[in-house]
Amino acid sequence: MADELLHETRSDVLWLTLNRPEVHNALNAAMTDALTHAIRAASGDRGLRAIVITAAGDRSFCSGADLKESAGGMFLSRDGTNPIADVMRAIESCDKPVIARINGRVLAGGLGLVAACDLAYAADHAEFGLPEVRVGLFPAMVAAKLLAKIPLAALQEMAYLGQPVSAAEAKRLGLVNRTASPAELDGLIEDVLTKLRQNAPGAIATGKAALLAMRDMSSHQRLIFAESTIATISGSDEAREGRQAFAEKRPPRWANGS
């Protein structure tokens, strides 16, 4: 049987491909464990600038938890945590930008993966849905991430009615950054990666952690935290190199070689 998750390092980017197209890339224990391990291993790897998560085939990015997994195992806690929630935590705690390349329909827990990613780009034929109520469930874990991404009214309609929305609507709601035709999707991803490479990796890592930390703070707390964060970043080797490069009118040379 083919590997549940394919790994490929392309230059300085780790590509992770969900590889169960025969079941719409549904998440089972093997796939979630592999995803969590791969993302955690990539975090801290100075040779990598980003992670791209995509899927095999062109019909589905991910249909969520595999409902055929024994005894509802994808919905039970293991050692106090849920396997899909573990993937979301790994994405959020990773010090690299994690990018969703969405090549088809996204449902249920698959939408949770997209919501956890830092950036998301979708083929314009993709659809996004929360059909859990149709099988007696509710997208509680997915909602935990979507509440910070899309308006509450839109989340309620998706969760209560179980009807999918188009890629264009997902972009309007803020769930994805941009859409493209299937033929142009890879070009869009490469353009994003090219732009990321021009920027300071340490600043991005610190900024990603700061955005996550500030999300649950009051306005007053955010400003205090931001003052401390910018003071730390401004004293870094990257910031010194950036200022020097600006003065010398040349591209900055980051520590990872980009």
C-alpha cells in the first residue's frame, strides 16, 4: 500500500502530500501521526523556509476524519489529545510558514487543517464544507480554529446547514488568501515561496509566534507584548543585516543563505 503521507524536499521547502485519494484523502491515525511528526521535525530545521501541505488527485484536498476508522478512533482522545487537533497544534507551533495548497474539495477536519495553516491558496473549483451534522456530529474542533478566521454568522450557517461554499466565497470570508485555476495553482504557490525567500526567516518565525500569542490578549496587553517583541527583533542579527543591506542598496543576505 502507498504511504499515507508523501514527503518531498524541493530546494528549501518541505512538501507534504496527503496520499489517500481513493477515500478523498480522509484522515486516519497513520496519516495524522505522520503529519504531526513531519511538521514537528521540520520546525527548527534551518535549511527549510516553508512547508506546503497538499493532496493527491484533483477531486479532494481532504474530506476530514475517516469515518471507517475503528470505533470512531479519530474522534477520541489519545493521552488527552485528539489526533487531528495534534496536527493543528503542530502547524501552529511550527516556526515555518505552513501553506495549504488546496487542489479539491475540503470538508470537516480537512477544513481544520486549512484554518490552522498560515497561508492558503485554492484551485477555483474547490469547495469548503462542514457536513458533520449530517452524520450526527458537530465540527467543534474545526470551529475552534474557524472562529478566529471567518465571521461567526458564516460559521454558524456552514455548521448548522452542512452546505459547502465555493472557493470564491471562501476567499471572501477570509478562509483562503487567493484562488487560481488548477493550471495556475502551482505558479501561484511558487510566486508565494519566491516572495517568502526574500524575507528574514527569523523575523517571520518570531512574528508567527507573536501573532498567535496576541490573538487572545486584550488590546492593552497586545500593545505591551508588541513593544517587547519589536525591541527583541530590532536587536537581532537579521535586523542589523537588513538595515545594512538597505543602506548599501543591496539584497539582504540571511543566515540560511537566501
